[in-house]
Amino acid sequence: MHYKKVLIADPQVMFTEGLASLLQSQDSFNLKIEKVQRSSESILANIKDFDIDLVILDLNLPDEDGLDLIPVIRAEFPNLRICVLSSYTDIKLVKGAFQAGADGYVSKNNSIEELQKGFTEMFDGHTFLAKGLRITPANNRNRNINGTNKTSSNYEDGFIIKQKLTRREQEILQLITEAKNNKEIASELYISDQTVGVHRKNIMRKLGVRNTVNLIKFALEYQLV
């Protein structure tokens, strides 16, 4: 029997051990777990060395944003199947994963049967969006008179918060936490200090803080840098 070779990239030890055991115990999956890793380090080399057919990828890796990693993998291995398996179900992240080159997106809250269905679809050359996920906004039936979603949570972790910032804003935030002023940041990034000031204000607005001290505290607390 020909097995599809799988690499799992996910930082959660207990989850990956359980997933690997479950996938290999089901003959109908026809999968062989060749490599489990907790970060993106050496992922391209491992894909090549183990001749991987499928990468199961969490977006929130400790050393790299999965959305940045997907196009790198896709460029190097165009025929590889990439399945995002994540607890994040935000429309922006799901859409971003497909735009980056993912073949499928499955929530960790979906069933194992849904995951298996996804693998079948992806190996047949189709993209797969698991049940309950969206890449376009839902209608307004779940919104109250103030325009807010009744089911949304007020809690956001650092990974979600970071997605609010542009790449340039993330660069500037990093330099702000290094206690650099606008002129120093401008010099390092080859932009004007007025432009840095605009970015700084936008960052503070997006993160809901009013001064630089609180901005730095917020960035460190939520591990945005």
C-alpha cells in the first residue's frame, strides 16, 4: 500500500502526539507521519529529505508566522499539499492562508472525519474549506443594534492582535520597543520621521493605547515583538 508522507508543524506537544497517533492508526487515511516539529526551523530541508507529500501546519509557530511560511513552502515545493490545521477561525486568517498558497484549512474544533474529507479533496487537486469556516463575512443577522457581533469574544491573543498591523507597522513597533525615537527609526528604515510619527499613531490607535510607555508594555505582554 502506498502511503502519503506527512510532516506536522505545530508547537503543541500533546496535540501533535495525539494527532500523529490518530492519523497513523486509521488505515483509511493512508498516511505515514515522517516528521513532527515544533517550529519552522529546517522545515524546507525536512520536506525535501523525507520526500513529504503533505504538510499539516499551525499558523502560530513560535519562530515564524505560518502565513509567511506558506508561500515559501509553496515556491519551493509547488506539488506539495499544505493543510492549515489551526484553532484560529478568523476570516482574515483563513482567506490569507489560501491567498498565501494553502490547499486546505481545517479548524482544530472540526471532527477527524472532516479532516479526512479535507485530505481526500486536497490530494484530488481541490482546495478544501472545512465546515464552519468562511472566507467572506457572514450576513448581519448576528449583529445587534450597535453593530457588534453577539457571539464574538473580547479576548484576543497576541497572534490575532498582530494581524491588525501592517508589515511596516510591525517593523516600527519592534524598533519602538527598543526605545528608539522617531528620528532613529526613520534613519534605520530610510523613511521620514513624519512618516514614522503617522505609523506610530496608527499603531497606538489599532492597539488601543494612548502613550509610548503603554504601547511598549502592551507589545511585550502580548509578545507582538
